[in-house]
Amino acid sequence: MSFDQSYWEKRYREGTTGWDTGGPSKPLTDYIDQVENKDLKILIPGAGNAYEAEYLFQNGFGNVHVIDLAKQPLQNLKKRIPDFPDEQLIQEDFFLHEGKYDLILEQTFFCAIDPSLRTDYVSKAKELLNPGGRLVGVLWSVPMNENQPPFGGSIEEYEPLFSPEFKIETLAPCFNSIKPRMGREVFINLQKAF
């Protein structure tokens, strides 16, 4: 099955977005609260309703860019934050995107792409990051669906996937997940290796 634009538009239209918690990820807001440089150029791929982008924007981070294949979630963000710059709302395929960023925030995108694309994801994330840039986010640490998103995984799978391209600073179970996800998430903090 192809998880293309029409697939994701249909999921948003039908409200079959069970991954959407209605707010930003606690592990990510805790991380964001520690970031001092508000000028970082940040990318959130497969952003969905982009609650993390909203949180960043409301906390003084003005250089936040969100990408999604579907138009609906980008419109949802714009309704919530009318001041969010239009040029930073990007309806595009992450794998075709060009640009340079200091930080990529990962929240539900990695689990939404076909697992056969995970190596391509790692390469693309590295390509989009400036020297010393970071890929930070939350991944599932449990098996999920076999034939449709979300797709799960494990630390044992993720370590050899990311380690050739990134210095792994954190790849560990989340201690601050929301209750329904406690014990099911892994936090990653990866620095572009070279």
C-alpha cells in the first residue's frame, strides 16, 4: 500500500489519527525547555497537527519549519496560530525537501513511513542538518502494525540504523512519556557525526 498524500488526507478527513494526543509530546517539551538558542533553524518532518511547532513558536522560537504531505494538518496549525509564517508551512515529501537545519524534531513521522524507508530517513536527516546539527525525538519501542502506520521498533533495531551517521548521545527509554505511552517510547538525541 502507498502511504502517499491521498492516504494521509483521507486519514485526517476521517479522523483516523489515533497517534494524535491533542498536544505536544512531553519528552519533547521537556527537551525544548532546555534549549537556550531561540534562533535555531528547526524542522519538524511529517508534522501532522504540529503541536510541537506551536509550542516552539509560543516559546519564542521563530525559525520553525513544518513539513507534511497532507494539507489539512498544516491548515489546522495555521488556524491555531494565525501569525505562523506561511513560508514555514511546507506541504511536501520529506525525502524531496532541500534545506539546512540546526535541529530536526521527530514525533510520529518515523513510525508513519514504511520501514523499508528507514535507512533513507537517516540519510535524509543527516543531509538536511548543518554540521553539529541534531536529530531529537521520540520513537516507538514496541512492535506495532505490520501493514499500516504506525510501525514500531526497538532500541536494538535503532542503534545500528543511526550509529553510522550520528553520534548517539541518548537512545533510551523515555522516563517522561504521557501515561498511555509509558514504557512504549524511546527518546533519541543524535548529533550529526561529520
